[in-house]
Amino acid sequence: MNVFCLLRAIRFQLTQSLAKVQFALVSILSPFFRCTSGMSRYRPSSSSSRRYQEGHECQPIHTISELLEFERHPVSWRSLVHPLVARSGSRYLGERYQEIDFNAGITDFVEDGTRPQVLLCHDFKGNYLTDRFINGTTGGPWVDYRFYNWAAVDVFCYFSHSFVTIPTLQWLDCAHKNGVKVIGTFIIEAGNASFLKDILQSEESARRVADALVSVARICQFEGWLLNIECTLDEDKVPLLIDFVAYLTRKSHERIPGSLIIWYDAITEKGLLSWQNELNSQNRSFFAACDGIFLNYTWNNQSLERTDNLIRNYYPNRKLDVFVGIDVFGRGQTAKMDTHQTLATVMQFKFSVAIFAPGWTFESLEESMKKDLLTPEECNIRFLKLNDRFWNLLWRYFFVRGPRELPFYTSFCLGSGKIRNRLGKSEDRSWFNLSRQGFQPTIPYAPPREHPAAAVYWTHNFESALDGGSCLRLDEVHPNCRLFACHFRCDEDLLVAYAFKRGSAASGADVALLLKAYNSRYHDALKIVCGDEGCHVSERSNEMKAVPLDAEDCRMLPKLKQIKLPAVASIQGWEIRYYYLSFAALAHHPIAIVDIGVELVRKDVATPADHVLLGAISLMTGFPDDRDRLRHLTTVEFNGERQNAV
């Protein structure tokens, strides 16, 4: 080993967090822990440090007294939580989810309550790691687990083995920005079983704790709780526990609109710690008292058949409230890179699913990363490739939801970076802050494993970014490659913009943004191509070219609208294009943009293949009263008589 390699190895080792040391210890001790049931693969010792109420870290609650005092001494970061944004209706995109179909026909939006739900339970090495810092970290490790396939997720659960697990600000912001509800974890295990006895001393004491849990969720602005009771209980106390669950559910609904209380399948109605792996007479009272049940992982087809029969006979309208557990680490089921096989079984029964410990895609690589002496950049690439492939294998089974609120802006930042960028200007400091993650595309990036020869549509690029730590790198994409399934109503005009950078100054590559406008009255579709002035569009009647605004128009924009991207042709090597789409000719039609795609354009086929970086996309309502002040605008029509007012 040369000196450079030695120094690199030393540096890599020193930059690892203390959590990795904890993980190594847990790996040694894990054989002593239960391996087929329960919520976690290991149980790190609880911290004795007090909750930071005025500090710079998010912390769990460790005692009943802390919980009851929370409202009097709430956390300092409560006002910083990003509100939950609305998303589009649910769509099933089928096997060809990566491509936009611009043909006329119905674009189906499904009511969320009529299709299986997806709960993601984030158990990552005990949690409260780098994500616990309110303002993120700078100058330290920037490669860690990040989740970004939010479009298929309905509920995100932040999990730890502390008594009351409050989701960290970083994960709250990250999920809420992408329209996903967040729940915390209320857990009682053998180590703190006395807590359950104290809580259930009386109806009054139980309801006091339930009220406190509602207050914690309301103050910290998350949407409910996973209840995980994994200790035995005297049978005569079980009715009081059921009442506690029902009361917590009722009060949560009253004080937190859209809240959820989910029960984990562990304790039975006899007070025994016995994982049923199905919904049956031993746990149905808990299910009846709350919003749903998270089934343990060692189920089989017969378990699901019995659950289906019980639901059909006693709870015919609540089938989707059953979340069948899948542990990505493989407890009880085929999992890891074959998780999609187990998911397929759940979907056959049309139950909802709870995916536990998706951070396996990072944890499973850590040992090999160290052994191979990888740099942080190399570690990041290895993680993203595995993570993208993992989710791509699952995607065909999911319904998805995308953005629907205007203004819409994303720079595709994942919430970390080797450098921080703002409008192309860089700070040479690494950083990690999931609160800065932008809205992520509706589909995974890599092809499924069974199609190794398929082109990788895009990857996250961390070497350069317009805003944040990363952007998208386009190498080979399908002509109608989907970025977002969305629903932006076009009651008013639209101002569209995007920023991109060519792989080299001599590159002949270009990029065009594709918008699918949909008329829900007549089920017509229109492909709007936003490229450069000379971009080619087909002669199909449902395809038109948008005219980019020129320099004079762009200088006018800041006077008419508060815009996110600079109204200039380029900045720091990033080219910026603006388009004004007028829907005046369709004023009385129900028009919406339901898909946003991208097309990589090579102007000279003889030019060697080159990539393009997509730095940001922005959509916002226009200014109909002042549209005539622009010299170039595009009038959108569906009848094939394209009118580009110049």
C-alpha cells in the first residue's frame, strides 16, 4: 500500500461517526437478541442524556415525567417544521412507469383510500445520528443513508428504542416537503416494562399519557404514532390498554387532522407477548381501537388468507388498514435485493404494506466500503446504485403521487454534498442536512436488475450543482422519459423555467423539458416541448413547441413576478430558459399538467456521446393581466392549430 492509499484509509476511518462503532458492537451481540419477531434487529442501550429542549439537537423522551412535562417545556425547533404539502391524486403507472404516454386517453387518478398504502419504518442503527442536528452538519461526513423515493410512500415512521421517539426535524422536513405524513414511535419493552404498569394504574393516568402524546405530535407537527408494546401485561389490565389506544386515536383525530395511530402486532388480548403475524381474535380489539395494524414479519400465505377472511367478515371496509410487515434485512421473509418477491405476495392480497429498515441499502455496504478503502465519493456512488436498483424492483407494484402545488421548484438536492452550491457558486465544505432535500422525481433512476443492458436514465451528480449538493446527470434517456407524475391546474397561465449545464463547452448535447397537458373533460393530451428555439417537434397534432423568452422578456420578469431562478441566459456555466404558456384559449376547459418529462437532444449524431446536468425546474402561475407585456409567449391549444404568438 502506498502512502496515498494509507492516508486515504486513515482519513476514511476517522470520518466515520460513532454510530458505526455502535453498529459494529451490535453486530457482535446480535445473536443474543430475538431474531424472528419484534420491531428491531438489535437493541442499542438507551442514552441517559436528557432531552435537548433549547439546544441544537433533536432527542427522544426517556421517561413518563419528561413526557408529561413536554407541553410546559417544548422543543425549541417546533416552529421550524416544514408544513405537509399536498400531493396529486394516486396513479398506477404500470410496467412502463419511466415513460410518458402522450396519446389521448384517460389519465386515471385513484382515491388514496381505495388502494394499498405504503408505510416506511425507518430503523437505522438506533437513529438520532447525523440527522439529529437541527441545522445539519458542515465539514464532516456527507455520505450517509438518505431516502428519496417518496412518491410511493404514504406514511414515514421514525423508529428507535427510546420510550417516546420524536421524529427529527431533518426527517420531518424531508418527508413533509415531499407530501408524506410522519409518525413517531411509542415503545415499551422488557427493559422499561414498569412504564406500562405505571401508565395503566388507572383510566386517569392512561388518559393523561395519551393526552401528552397528542400534545407532542401537535407541537412538533407530525401526524401520529406507531404503538409498539413488546412486554407482557396482566390480563385484567388489557381492557385499560385497549381503552388507552382508543382514547389516543380519538383525541389525535380531534386535535391533529389526518393523524394516524398504528398498532404493532406483538402483545395479545390475553396480555401475552406473542407475535401473531396475522389479524385474528388475539389482536383484533387493538386493531378496532385505532387506525391500523402493523403485522409482524413471519407471516405466510395462510396467515394472510386468515386475515383476509376476518376482515371480510368483521371489518369489510378496513382491509387497507392492515399493513403487512416486510423486514428488508430478511427476518421471516425473502428480502434484501429480493424484497420485491415478498411485496408481490402482499399485493396479491391487496393489503397495505409496512417496509421496515430500508436503510439496509446503506448498512449492507459499510463493511465492503471500509475493506475496499473507498473514498466518500466512491461510497456514495456504490450506495446510490444499490438503492436505486432496490427501489426500481419494487416500483411496478406501487401507486405514486407527485407535486400539485404552485409555485413548484426543485434542484434535485438529496440533502447532502461534498460542496454546497447556490446559483452555481460553491463553498468547499462538505455538509449533511436532510431538511435541504428538494422534491424528488416520481420514479427510480436505475433499470431493474433483470434488464442489465437497459440504459440508466439518470443519476444524481455531486460534482456540480446549481442549488444544494446535487443535481441530475442525464446520459441516456428515453425520448419521453418521465421525471414527475403531477397535477398542476392551468386555471391561470404558467411560467416554466429550467437550468442545465452541458458536459463540455464543445458538447452538442442539449435538453428539452416535456409537459403533458391533459383535458379531463375530453381526455385529450398535448405534448408541450420546451427546448431551444431550433428544437424539433413532430407533425403530430397533439404536439407543440413552446417559444423561449428572449433577453428582453427575461429582464421584464422580476418586475412582474417573484421568480426562483435568475432571469438571465446563463450563470456560472448553467444555462437558464424561461417559457410563458398562455391558456387563454382554454379558459373554460379543465386543463392540468399531469406529467413532466425530459429529453436529451443530440444535435450532431457524429459528436461523441456527452452528458447534460439538469440543475433545477420551476413552475409557477403566470400573470394573465400583464402577459401582453412579453414579446414572446406560447398560446396553448389542443386542436393542432398551434399558435405561437411572437
